[in-house]
Amino acid sequence: MKFLFASDSFKGTLSSEKIIELLDHAAQRHFPDCKTMGVPIADGGEGTVDAVIAVTKGSMVETAVHGPLMEMTKASYGKINDSSAIIEMAAASGLPMVPEALRNPENTTTYGTGELIRDALDRGFRNIAIAIGGSATNDGGMGAMRALGVRFLNVEGKELDGVGLDLAEVADIDISGIHPAIAGTAFTVMCDVNNPLTGLDGATRTFGKQKGGTEEVLNRLEAGMVNYAGVIRNKLGIDVDQIAGAGAAGGLGAALCVFLKADLKSGIETVLDLIDFDTLLDGVDMVVTGEGRIDWQSAFGKVPSGIGMRCKMKKIPAVAIVGGMGDGAEKIYEFGIDSIIPTINGAMNIREACDRAEELYAGAADRMFRMIKVGQQIHRK
């Protein structure tokens, strides 16, 4: 019997690697002759680069960049092979990089993310995947594009810095100095939201508050984003509000589509393609996946649904071990997951569950493999 373990981490408690270790111990205890294989998995959010590099046996590239407030910092991205790289924008422009007291999306920039992309281009990577979750920014991606040679100008022809506050000042865009390697590079953006750039469901109104925006700040930013979208439409002939996902990462999604001609794809699907997950399924009898909490949202671009659908196509049973179940968790059964096993084994609060995460997961894994043995016994009868 061959098992494949491919679970997301339980944020703040269990890494994907620890989960693989716990599953392997339980499997060997109940099926001493079994074969096991474990792959860390992420869905395009935090930990995506680490997961992909671990599976592909790639390496990390470190470089100096500017953070969200233009402070100098070190950031890393992943080298998958000589031609392919994977970047997390949160490594250079992430919300945790900004102290709470200084969080204001008018003042933050994606410039450092652009520097990561530029570094990858300069090193010769021509297939670049970019995960854009967890941003501290609402600059429409201007900062990142500035780092790649695009100039955003005000009515006087002066180049703008590319922070959120500059959105209202954009009057012209000069792409003549854009990095020459962009034309020959394929960009994939890992994005699991379909928000437009502007409007009630746009970048500012949907995500700006969590980045420190007050109502007054958000009003200014939204007006600026409308202006920015209008300039792109008038100067470049592209209506960014017709691009699903343009509002992701404070509008970085729009900039990547407009200036880099990037394809926006599901995060988990991109990760599974990068690690050649379908090939890993060859000869596997059962897959164990999971995440910290499974609910109705898990069916839309999360690890269990992505894994489940790949297993379903190959008629391989898949089980999800999860920290907890929320409303609509059963929806995941339509996406190739055959059973859900919560780790919680009694009445407890969240703090206790987190403190005992390893013990509880080990218990759930033990129960699962015991049930598999029961199924074998029934089958033999």
C-alpha cells in the first residue's frame, strides 16, 4: 500500500512538514510494509515558496529590496530550476512588515516586489510565478512597476513615487523604459480572489481597512484608484475593471496583467502544476490532505479542493484531516474528498486545541489508519 501525504499547514501550530512526520509514524505503526511519500503544500499564500522549493529541490535567492515603507530589507524568492522562479510579494511588501502604528495604505508601496521581479529577470528566469497574498499596499501596483522601469507622471510631468497617495496624481504613464526581458517572460499570478480594481468590491473597499485605512483614507484611495484606472484605459486602451482579480493585493493584480501580460490563475492549481503533482499520484492508493479549518470556503481554491479534484480525476481516495469543521464543510465532498476527520476529540477552547495540536493530530491520524484496517477486514470477508 502506498500513501501520499499532502496537507496545508495548520497556521500557527503545525507545519506541513510536521504533519507529514506525524502521518508517516501512524502509517508505519499500522501498516509496517507500506510506502509513504510526503509533499508540503500551500495554496498561494504564506509558505508557498518554501513548499514549492522543498518539493522541486530548488533553492532560495536572497537580495536587498525596499520594504513597504521604502526601508531597506532582505528578501528571498525561490529558484525552481535554471529558467523558473517563484516569488511571494509578501516577502517584500507584506502587511507584517509594517508596525501597526504605521499602517496606512496611502504610504505603502509594492516597490520591493518589483525589485524581486527585476532581480529574477536579471538572473535569466523566464518563467516567473508570483503569489500576491498578504499585502500591506494599495498602490495599484505602481511601486512594483516603477522598479521595472515604468514611469507614472503627474500633470506637470514629474515622476511619482508610487505609493497609494499618488494614485490621484497620475496623469500619464510612460512604458518606454520597461525592463526589456519582460517581453520574453511568462508570468503567472497566483490569485484566488476575483475583485475588480474599483468599486464596492474593489481593492480599496474590500481590503483597505485591514491594511490600516480609515474611512477618510479609503475615500481618498478609492478616488485615486478610479483616476488610475481611467489613465490606464485612456493611455493604454485597457479597461482594468473588466479583469477579474485586478483588485488583488491592493491593485497589484491589475498592474501585473496590464504591464507584464501576466495570467491570473488559482494559487493551489499553480502550485500543483509547479510540483508536477499528477505524476506524484502514480501508484498511490490513498491521499491524506487537510488544513487548519475546513468550511464552505475550502471548496474555492484551498488546498483540500485542489488536491481532492486531482485525486478524483485519477480515482484515488482522498481524506482530509482538519483542525476543525465550519459551516458548509461537507461541500468539499463534491471536490474529491471522501471523508473529513477533525483532530478535536472533546470539548475544548481554541487555545487548548492549539496548544495540543500535535497530540490531537497524532490521535486523528491513528484513528484514520485504524479505520482503514477495519475496511480491509470487511473487504476480506
